[in-house]
Amino acid sequence: MTHCLGYYCFHQLIEVASEMKKLFSEIPTLEGNGITLGPVIESDAPALQELMDNENVYRYLPTFLFEKRFEDARDAVNQFYGELFESNESLILGIREVGDGSFCGLAEFYGLRDDVHKISIGYRLRESCWGHGVATRAVALMVGYLYGQTDIEIITASTMVENYASARVLEKNDFIRTARGVEEDWGFELPTIADKWFC
């Protein structure tokens, strides 16, 4: 058994860290477990519109999500990789089934704290994709990418306390609930009561 100690270990760690990407240095394409995460493209617009128009999808989500600023999904698609991405505000990827390439929803990296290498993640799926493990697989790809290819060291998430399905998705991906029933501003008239998660 070998041990890594002192100067040699420190410089090995520095070398590994220097190989890791900054999160917003690329728009990645990730694949595994029967799904892909990649850039949202123009042909996704009809399915994205269906998602955007479904109140059930957004029942447990903040009111100010980027795509909800637009009435027409095509306008949202055209803006995903403009200032939103270039300012490091948010990286949004499309979630697709590998077999037929059908669009299932959006995966998002947001709230970057570059000074502490921290990011938050979220997702939303078309209702027709619920109950098939898509969210669990998407979060697994997101976490694997962040910890395996970028310099991110802390991943967080928030869920409404009523959103048991999303809580279960996070638990399946080894997230730990760090706070229960925290008041947050999700854009509703009253504060949202949310749980905080860490991976």
C-alpha cells in the first residue's frame, strides 16, 4: 500500500485540480443510463413549449425560471446560451432519451459561487416523462460531470417541502438534507418553505 504525503501529495493534488474545467467554459454533452444532456436546440421548441405551458410541471418550482420569461419557447431556446450563459448565471441543458432522442425536459446549473467552487442544480421534466427514472438519471449525470470534470467542490439543491418526488431523486443520488422548512423567496406572494440539500 502506498501513501501520499507532504510536498509530493500537495503537488499531485494541484496538478489534478489544474486539469479540471471551469463550469461555464463549455456547453457539455453528457450521456449515460439511457439519456443525454446537451444543448437545447431549435427542434426542441415544440416539446419545450409543452413543458412551459403545463402548470403541473411548475407547481413546485420558482416562478422566475428563465424559460418562463418567454411566451414562445423558440425565443427561450435562442437565449439560453446568450447572456444567461456568458454571465455565468445559468447553464441549461436539454434532457433527451437516447433511443429516439425525444426531449424530456431541462437540467440546470445555477447560482455559481466560484470563490468556493459551489453550484446549485435543478431540473424540470415534461409530465409524460415522469415516473420513468429520468430525473434520477439526469441528476446522476450532472453530479458525475461536476465532480468528475469540473472544479466544483460543493453541489446544493432546494426542494419545496411538499415535493416528495424531487426529494427522493436527490436521496437516490446521495444528497443529504441539511435544513428543513427554510423560508426562501421563489417569487410567490408568500415565502416558499423549502428543504436544503448538499452532495
